[in-house]
Amino acid sequence: MSARSLVRLVAAAMVVVSLSPEVTSAQQRTTVRGFGDFGATRFSAGDTFDAVLGSSTGTFFGGGVEVVLPQRYFFNLRISRFNKSGERVFVEDNEVFPLGIDMKVTITPVEVTGGYRFQPKGQTGKIVPYVGGGIGWYRYSETSDFADTGEDVSETFQGYHLLGGVEVRLGGEGQWTTVPDAFEPVPSSAADLFGEENLGGLGFRVRFTVGR
């Protein structure tokens, strides 16, 4: 057998091994899957939200799509939403005065995250811790049925986040988000007088995955 034939034979054997079931397990393939989640966020601008909505904590519902690479890295796109009705207020000397004008606040984050999963190779169905971070765009709106011109607000702000969690099909995830200078163009006396301008916060959510 010639040297060239021997090389070809070895190369063919390597291809067969690389395509064997042991190597092409779920952990050795790129996986695309969906997910959904729900949870609560403690807003950084807690006094402002408490004054307007009666609570410094908001409930978000979301979901998205995620790509998990064989090297344990993942990337996902998540869209979520917060919506709650409250009342316009005026603040003076840290005292809140309701104005009797109903208002609805809506926050719609669109977030892109990259991260790393701490999962041993060849293992599936195990507890998988993970960490990540990324960038997001946060649509903030205030609307009232009887608002004067310029009182309704609709602005989009850019922010950043860090997250970590544990996945067991149904898992838990914590996230810290910062959206600086968000309330500067928003005509909110509460935010101005409380000295709060960050739309981010610290949240925890329950996440369920569709797919492996």
C-alpha cells in the first residue's frame, strides 16, 4: 500500500469516527430553541414608579429565540413587556400629590444576550448554570385618555445588562439592567424631583425552554 493510499485510509477513518453517534450527540450540535419567561423587576427609579403606579416593582412577561453552540456559548434575542395603570402626580418637598389623571405606563425591552453555559460535554438533562450579558433597547411610554399636547411620552433608550441563571428545563434567571439618562427627555416631575433617571433595575424571572 502506498503512502498516499494510507493517508486516504486514515482520513476516511477519521471522518467515520467524527460522524459516529458518540461524537454527534446533542452537545456536539448547534441547537436553536425557543423560550418564555415571567418575573418581577425592582426598578432603579423605585420612588418614581411607587409614586405613579403604587409599587416600585413591576411584572414582566417575555420570550424569544436562542442559539446554543457546541462550544457551550449561547446567543439569544428576548422581547418582553410591562404594562400597568397609575395616576399622574406632582411632587414637592418629597411629598406626592395625585392629580386625578389616569395614566398607563408601558415598557417594552428588546434585548440581545451572549453568554456561556457551564455544562460538561456529553451530558444532557443536567442542571446547567450559565452567565451572560448584552445590550438592549427599551421602549418607554406614558399615555392618558385626556392628556394635553406634549404630556404623552414615547421614547426608546439604550441600555446594558448582566444575567445569570440555572436551567433544568424550568429554571430561574436573575438580571441586572442599567438604562442611564432615560428620564431626562421625559416630562415627569416625579423622576426629576426624586433625582432618578435610570430605567433599569434588578429582576428575577422563571424561564421555560421549548427544545433541547
